[in-house]
Amino acid sequence: QVQLMESGGGFVQPGGSLRLSCAASRSIFSINVMRWYRQAPGKERELVASIGVLGNKNYADSVKGRFTISRDKAKNTVFLEMNNLKLEDAAVYYCNSWSVDMGDSWGQGTQVTVSS
């Protein structure tokens, strides 16, 4: 499996911003797609954003225009820039990778708390 390490979670007030990072143990260009998921208490895990090896990006409707997924190939790191955070964005955010040779890999998650 690919080792994934998330960081950047924390506490923020509504309207605030956070940037999450996901460092991978191998070149992200050897990974077919990298994704950010989130899971709030009592809810199912949902896909937030993804970026393919060619740079194609997709977002959940609920975060379009507020969240941006990006990557730094030199650091083998994927980011999730989250702006204008809302109460409903509070969740544990997980980094996920999928590749043909390794299949699915998950990070341990990072907590995002949005509260006034």
C-alpha cells in the first residue's frame, strides 16, 4: 500500500479557511487518482474532491467554488484548500489514493472543526 499522511486540520470559525496536506510515500504521478473524503459523525463517508494523474479535477457539488484540490509533484503531496468553511464542512477528512498496482490506500484522517 501507499503510505498517506494527512495534516492541516484544526478549528476554524464559519467563513474561515484551512489547507489540508496529504504526503504520499511514492511519486504521486505513479498514482492514478488521489482523493479527499470526509466523514461527519453519524454520516457516511463522502467524496469531496479528486485529482487524476493528468491533473483532471472533480468536486462534490457542496464544495464547488470553495474548495480547491492541487498537488506538488516535488513533494509528492496533494492539498485541499478550503475557503468559506461552513458548519456542515466539519468532519474527519481522509486522503485516499488508488493505483492499478497498489489499489486503494487511506490516510489516518485529520479533524476539521467548524464552530462559532
